[in-house]
Amino acid sequence: MKVLLHVSDLNQIKRMQNNINNLLKEDETISISVVANDMAIKSFVKSEDTIINDKVHYYICSNSMRSYNVNADDLLVGTEATSSGVYKILLLQEVGYHYIKV
């Protein structure tokens, strides 16, 4: 099974992390990707204490990064910039990821 968690609200990061933990408790083999855009990207910079799960792929929207003056060098280790968050969502859905808005 493949799950895509979309987070755009900075206040939903804890919920996203809880969703990840709960999904992995149910099925350790589940493939989880997170796409962060808008204000939520601010949680994925080195100065924040967001916990990155090494079993999850994290994609950070470059368009949002430009809007909030975040450079790729500022991102937490274990995350990856993607040119467009909404396009990445479409690509993941094309390959069978189930979409969940956090």
C-alpha cells in the first residue's frame, strides 16, 4: 500500500507525524510520502525540531520555498525539494498513492 500525506498548514505537523506513526504501527511495509507546501515548509528547515522518519519520503515544494525565502541548503536532512508540490502530488497519485490531506 502507498500513502501520500499532504501538509500545507504549519499547525498540522504534529498531526502529520502522528499519522505516520499510526500507519507504520498498522503496517511496517507501507510506503509513505509527504508533500509539504505553503507555510508547512517552515517545519522542514534545520532550525526546527521536526522529526524526520527514515521510512518516509519528504518532498518540499520549491515554489513555497521561494515564497518564504527558504533555500535548499536550509532543509532538514532526509527531505528533498520538488519543483512543484501540487505536481508532485499528481505524480504520486499516478503511481498509486492514496491521498490524505493533513
